[in-house]
Amino acid sequence: MKKNMGSTDRIIRIALAILFGALYFTGYVTGTPGIILLVLGIVFLVTSAVNFCPLYTIFGISTCKTSSK
């Protein structure tokens, strides 16, 4: 997997994942929308951890400033 995510993108994804988790676990968003937000938050955390977003590959996007070898 080639790195295609920059640090700003990672920070935004982590912040959104924390927000989505907080909304779900505080009960502010419940039911199906809550589960969707929770799953999306988990996906954001995983993609941030590995510095790779599969959708970026499909659309040819890269927010990484330097290319990895």
C-alpha cells in the first residue's frame, strides 16, 4: 500500500472519529444514524492509522506531500 494521506487529513479524520464516537456513546445520535456514524468513525481511525485511503486510490487523490518508496 502506497501512502496517500497527509498529516492534516489524518488529524481531521481522527477529530471526526472522536466526535462521531462521542455523539454515539453520549446517546445524542442513536439508532441507525448512530451506528452509521460509529462505523464511519472506525473507518476514519483505521485509515488514519495506516496512512492509506482506498477511495483516494480509486479517484486518484493524494494529500500526502511526499511520495513513499
